[in-house]
Amino acid sequence: MPNLALELGKQTASLGVTSAYGEQQDVDGVRFIPVALSWSGFGAGEETGGGSGGGGGGVAIPLGAYIRKGDDLRFEPNLISLLTVGIPFVWVAGRVLSRLIRALKR
């Protein structure tokens, strides 16, 4: 397996769009296309003694879905995911602002 990294790359080349946009679903005349933020990473290595190994992983965060009813197309966000991502961001932004204000007062 000298080209393990190349083989992993070939197998995951199609993951980009298919992992960000799910399969279209039709329910009672309403069309849903799920949207997610996803990323993955893979690695492989070989030791001089003849051993080799590899591994990988990935994460997908559901952002929402595109919903089509007749001619109307809109994006409906997943509120739980937005809160999960937003709360740490607001906390970090608050810490940065407080330190910036404290530094400017001096």
C-alpha cells in the first residue's frame, strides 16, 4: 500500500457537494434539499520497518434546508445548529471587546 494517501483522496473526491447538499426529498408536494457544513481529513503514513497505517474523520453540521413550494424557494435555517455555533462566537466576541475597551482606556 505505498499510495494509501492517493487511494483515500480518490475515494473522497466526490464527498464535497454530496456531503454539503443532501438528496432531494418530496413530501406532500413540498421539495426539501438539506444543507450542511462539512469537512473531513485523512492521513496515512509508512514506517521504515514495513508498517503502514491510515485514518480519517469528518464532521457535518446541519445548517438548514432549501424548501420549494410551487414557485416559492426559500432557505429555512436549523435554529439549534445556529445557536450551537453562535453562542461560542458571541462569547469570544464579548471577551475580545472587553479586552479591547480595557486596553483603550489605559
